[in-house]
Amino acid sequence: MAHFAELDASDKVIRVIVIDNNNNLDPDGNENELYGAAFCRDLLGGSKWVQCSYNRSFRVHFPGRGWTYDKSKNAFIPPQPYPSWVLDESTLTWSAPVS
């Protein structure tokens, strides 16, 4: 199964769906995110779909609703839990100001 996150205009995750791997293959039978994203758009609409990994083998985290996709880091980042928390750039998780 392949997982895809739908993003809004500010790259926040709206929802995550699962599609059959066959819907994520190019004509040569190779996995290709562009084909999976096109399948998601055709099926459910929306303009931006990004593949994600349930076992976190790419894009760092498996996202949920409200997470952000950071294209420059090629990663999903969880929402900031509190205004004082700081993003740890090495793990892309939020850290409290006092441990």
C-alpha cells in the first residue's frame, strides 16, 4: 500500500489516504510518486498530494492532519505543541525550552 498526504496552499496536511501500490506505478511498472499523486487528484480532487511513508523510510515522519510538509527539508514536521518550543533541526521534532 502507498500512502499520500493532501496538502493545502500553505503545505499543511489536510488528510492522509492509502492507495493500492498498482496506482503508484509508471507504465514500466516502477514506483513513481507522480503517478500516485495524479491518481489521488483524479480520485479525490485537491491540487497537491505528496507521498509519505508509514514506516518512516523517507520524509522523516509519517504525517497526520495539521502537520506541515517542508519541501526544502523534504520532510513532514509535526505541529508546534507550544509557542515556546523550538524545532530540533537534526530530528525535526519539537523540544521544550527547558529539559
